[in-house]
Amino acid sequence: MFKRIVLFVVTNLAILTVLNIVLVVLEQAGVFGQSGLARQYGPLMVMSAMFGFGGAFISLLLSKWIAKWTTGAQVIEAPRNESEAWLLETVRRQAQAAGIGTPEVAVYDAPEMNAFATGATKNSSLVAVSTGLLRQMERSELEAVLGHEVSHIANGDMVTLTLIQGVLNTFVIFFSRIIGGIIDSALRTRGDRGRGFGYYIAVFASEIVLGILATLIVMWFSRRREFRADSGGAKLAGSRSMVNALKRLSRNEESSLPESLAAFGVSGRGAFIGLLRSHPPIEERIRALETAEAGISS
């Protein structure tokens, strides 16, 4: 966690430095005209970083509470039956093998086969499974799914995804206002004071366009980390069990998880545009595992 906090600080400083250089160059080129925006870029950069990272980290800190509230997940405090006892013991054993604190384990009511992990730190996390997953999967497959989620936690995916989201939020907030200032300056006539209506329209439109581009980047990372979590699940529960679990998941790849949790589920919601998917196609995930398995055995 300490390394990630250092990364957070360094990333913020790097962003502010780069944005400062870009703005100085644009100012020297006379891009801003007489709008006065260049004189405000210092506060604008700080505001962008505060809101960009602040929003992302508040979501991270509240992630467990939000997950429980939105899915109705019930944390297993004391196992009521053999199945819950097995869940707790399996997650405890896998967490120990992965070198992290034992996550809370919860069950939420949903017909599809799915599971997710969330939490602000590796040692304060949550693993939740759907009732559909418990009913339809064999123990070996379910163990692989749990290993997949424990691997997400051990890899620090929640914190890393938050850092990436914070960086992108900062750029979206900052550059949408820069674009708005440039367009406003071009539309204004001499003697006009204050920001015109064009500024606000340009900011709104820029945030939409830049937000879509930011989402593409976040989803690309989300797809990459699914391969890593699959590999982790294979190590914790066996490659064949992970492959079998994915094959069973391929029968029902839809997800009823809220948007805020969809990227953290073992099975992700499809998208009309592949680049907007939070998860790679399950066929690709199976192929990656089988290729790795073949490489080890050869």
C-alpha cells in the first residue's frame, strides 16, 4: 500500500508538471488571446487534480459499503451451513497463499453466475458470490472463481484502477476547460467581458468526448487485468479448474451487477462496441490459460 501511495503522489506531481509545461507553451504561442485563462491555469490544475483524484478515491474508500448496499450482499459472520463454512475456509486459505489479509466473504441474491471483489486495501476487502454461482458450479470451479477474485485483491487492481481513473479524470476536467477557453476566446468580440455561453457548451461537449476516450483507456486496462486474475486463479485452484469455470461462465456471460461493480465481476457485461467491454471475451481468456498450460507442460 505504501508503494501505491508514493505512486499516487508522484503521479499527481507528474501530471501537474506536464500540464504546466503544455500551458506555458500555449501561452507563449498566444493561443489564449486576452481571455485571461492562462493566468488561471495554476488554480485550474490544482482544482482538476483535486476533483479528478478526489472523486475516484472517495469511490474507492466507499466501495465495500456501496457494493453491499447495491447488491444486497450479506456478509457471512458465522457460517450457517456447510456451504458457507467451505466458502470462508477456501477464501481464508487462498488469501494466506496470496499473502493478503482474509477478505470479508458475502453472498448476494442473483440468478446469474458471478462474483466480485472490492475494497480500499489488500487487507480490507470483500469477496462476494452470487447465489446462482453457488447453485450452478462445482466446488472445484467455484474455488477457481474465488481464486480469481482473491488475485484481483492481491494484484491491487482496485487501487491501480482508481489511480488510472484519477489521472484520466484530471485530464478530462482540465482540458475540457482549456478547450472551452480557447473556443470562447475565438467567439468573443473585443470589449466582451466574462465567459460567454460558448464556453459552457464547449466544456460540456469536450467532457463528453474526452470522457469517452478516458473510458476506452480504463476498459482496456480492465480487460488486461482479467487475464492476470485468471492466471492467479489458476495458480490458486488449478489451471483446469479455472478453464472449466470459464467454460461454465460462457453459458451466461450477462451480469446484473451495477455499473460501479461490473468491472470487478468475474463475468462481465457485454458491450455493443468491444472496446467498451470491461472483460475480454471468455473464449480469449480460456485460450490464454490453455496456451500458458501448454507452455508449462512442454
